[in-house]
Amino acid sequence: MSVTIETLHHHQAPAAAPPRRKLRIALLAPPWIPVPPPGYGGIEAVVAPLADELVRRGHDVTLFAAPGSRSSARVRALLDRAHPDEIGSALHEVDHVTRAFAEIDAAAELGRPFDIVHDHCGFVAFALADRLATPLVHTLHGPFTAQTSVFYEHHAHKAPVVAISRTQLESAPSGLRVAGVVPNPIDADCWPLVRHKEDYLLWVGRMTEEKGPHRAIAAARHAGMRLILAGPVQPGQEPFFEREVAPQIDGDRVTYVGEVAGERKVNLFARARALLMPIRWPEPFGMVMLEAMVCGTPVIAFPEGAARELVIDGVTGLLVDDEREMARACERLGGIDPIRCRQSVVDRCDVRCVARSYERVYLEVAAQAAHGRRAHAALGPAWSERSAHRARAAERLAAGGRPRSRLGAVQ
């Protein structure tokens, strides 16, 4: 069922103030999935509205992303194809990042340097940030584990980071240079507010145990309500899906609609009585919660990870401890005002607010880098090798060749 205009009530975000100055920004997205993602996507769904909003605010933005990407920013697809089935492959990430770094270096030598590199790619760019003359800021998109904490602690001095939630920083290793806490953005204008909901609950995500589709099924059964499950079964998730989820799908009380996108996805979020979020892991954000709440759809969540920040109990949803409490919370959904629910997201996470926050980060990081360059000006000979390298890259680029970077071999 499509959303009709009579059911919509849009609350616009406040108009954005003009930026203090125009910046040349290199946005570095991962090489796996196009921006915006054609279906399920995490980081790509974050980078897409941010890139467009930065352009709208007058900045000169180049988006280094997977082939097939679309944006109002200048798009540079450096690899031959996207790699959706090889997410995390070091080969493709290193190739993507080092090609981007080579172009960023060459731009400086051609007299059009970037002011800032904003890295959303992963580990490689952060680990090599000190090899790049242009200042880089790295957004943390994942949780800290034992392994990643060792990595970030070792490389912490190389670039400042931005966290996407305060919860994410609770387990951060020592030494990180935190430039700010900026939530993931959502373009509220692209999502309708629907005040009159239909009689179903919704769960959206990857089919993994920590995301809890099986717990959502249990909660919906306790509540006596229909449940719609949406999301991909990615490689390696088949055994869990076949064991815990598939046997309970009956096409009536529990329906699985697979991966959704576009208008169908918007309708699912906007019409649902509530989104269930029975996670059992410290999720650093959770875009599906924003996508529900901006439609006026409350979220019933376990108090894990960033759900404790995003879900304001009694305003944008309800925080509960287990499946039976989740079921009982369904009886309290009438107390959630869809308009207040949406406005809370607009005020905190609309892309206009997020872009302004990132502008402040960019200016601060660029100013600190400039101060550092002045402090090291006496070390002129130490910069000569890098300058010569960039000059050679610029010559190749001007001659029509593809610039190569000394970063091609990871040391």
C-alpha cells in the first residue's frame, strides 16, 4: 500500500545557516557497495545524504566510492566494479584507498588541494593517514572489540576520529583523538510522517543472532500481533536463518519480505505500529531506529548500545529488558505521539544538523593541521621527499596517466 498525501504531516528541519567558508572536501566511502546503496546498506546510506547536503551548503565535494555511485558531489569510482560479496577484503580496500590518496596528493600539486579528507572507509585510510599531507578525520562506524581496540590504540596518533554515539566511546581505547560525537544523518524530508498506523510490528536488519529476529518473533507472538521481517540473508548467515527464523515464517502471523528498498521500504517503516529492536550487542548506532522514528513510528528496544541514546523512553519509543516486556510494551504504544517522535529525530539527526556539526569538525581539524605544519616548518628537508613524490604524481596526471602512490605497498 502506498502512502497517500492525506496521511502525511511533514516537519521540516530548520534552514541551514551558510558555512563560514567554502571547503574542498574529499569524502572516502568504502569500495563494497554503491552510494546510495541499492538495498541494505549501512555506511553508504550515511555518506549519501551527507555528501548531498555538503554540496547544497556550497562546498566542493569529491566522493571516492564504489562504481555505480550517484551523488550531487563529484564522484570518483576508482575500481573496476563494486564488491558487495567481498566486504572486508583487504585487497580491495587497500587498492581503493591508495588510489584515492594518490589523486588527493596530485590535486595538491596541481594547485587545488583538498582542505580535508573525511574517511568512512575502514581501517586502511586511518592506518595510513600520516602518509597523507592533507588532514584526515576518520568516522568510527563499528564497535570496539579486543582486536580493533589494539589497532586504534596503536594508530591513534595518526588522525582524529569522530564517534557516532557516546555509547560507542564507552569502550574506546586510550589515546584516541576524539574530534567530536556526531550522529549518523538522515534526510527527514525523504521520509513521511504517518500518524495512523496499521496493525503489524516490524523488524529490519541482517539475519544474525545479535540483531535478534528470533527474539522479535517471540515478542510478537507474546503480544498476539503480526510481525514483518525485512532484511538480507548475507553469506554465512544461512545456518542461523534456517535454524532460528525460517521454521517460524508462516506468511500470516510472521512474514519475511526479504531485502527492501525505495518506496516499499518507506511504506513498511511509516505504516508499522512499532519497530522491534531486540539487540543483544553494543550496537554503536542503528539507522533503522532513525528511519522508523522519523516516520512517527516508535521503537521498542532492549537497552543495548546506542539504543539507550536514540530511543527516548516514552517519547520516541520504549526501552524494555526482554521479549515479554517487549510484548507488554505494545499495549503502551498509544502514548507515543508520532509528531514528537519525528521531531526528536529532526532536531538531533537531520542531515542539516549533522552537516553543520561536521563543518565545525573539518575547520577545527584543518586548523590544527595548519598549526602543526607551521610548527614543523624548520624541518623543511624532511618534507622534500614527499613533495618530490607529489610533483611526479602531478606530472603523470597532467600527462594523462593514472597517478601512482608510494602507498601502493603497505608497510
